[in-house]
Amino acid sequence: MRGFLLGSTTERVLRKTRRPVLAVKQRPHGAYRRVLVPVDFSDHAAAAAQTAHRWLPDAEIILLHAYEVDIEGTLRFANIDDEQIQEYRVRAREEALEAMTEFVDKLSIPPARLTRLVVHGAPTLRILEHEQSLDADLIAMGKHGQSTLEELLLGSVDCLPSRRT
């Protein structure tokens, strides 16, 4: 019961620390060459990208932002035609591209080491999809400032190894 409530040692460290942590489930087969960094343009995402670059200066840092139209389900339920919904998607993509540019401008990562991706869809699905299609060695994610109860229920991770590491 204690393990269920408190989690593993790694989970407890991730939950309590405010410092970057690298949690790896198994030994890597080689050097980390490609790091996927899902970004929501927050300070936490910037810290994850900066830390990944600082720890792995020769790796390619792939910034991935997945966007959705918040009210798309409601629009479909209201029988709004697909053309109008597509207009909302185009607008959301343009806003995401602008936000990505502003986000990258704040980073101190050489442009040659950065790849930017802005995709439509649910973030969790797009992260897993791109981790595989891009052959990412590591996923680095910013830790959100959740309460202890939220972290117990929802979890919080700073760096996740790819399945291939």
C-alpha cells in the first residue's frame, strides 16, 4: 500500500525536487542523439529544453507543440460545417507558430541544434507518435507546479527515456 500511495523512489524524487532530473528505465544503447521536447511555451518547457541541451550539447533538440481547437467538439456538436472548423484550425496553427517563434527566441540553444514541429492533435498522442516516427532517444518534459495531491493523482515527469533507450 505504501508503494501505491508514495510511488517509487524515482517518482518521489521527481515529485519533490525543483531541480532537473534524468530518469532512465534502462541503459541506453548509445549516445543520446535526438531529444524530443514537448512544449506548451511555458517556463517549465523552456527549462526542459535548456536542460536537455546543457546535458546533451551535441544532440538535436526537437521542440514539439501539439495544438487543438478548444471548442472543436462543441462546434461539431452544433453542426458547424467542416470548412469553418478548418478556419479555426488554421488560426490556431498560425498562433502556435508565432508562439513557437517567440519561445525559441528566449532559448539559448544554437539554431543548428533545434528542430521545430507544430502539429494538430491531442498532445499525448502526438508526443508518442513523434517519439517513434522521429526515432527520439529521450523525451524531456517540463515539470509543472502541481500540488502534492495533483502529482500523486496525475504524476509529473521531467525526462522520460524513449522505448529504444
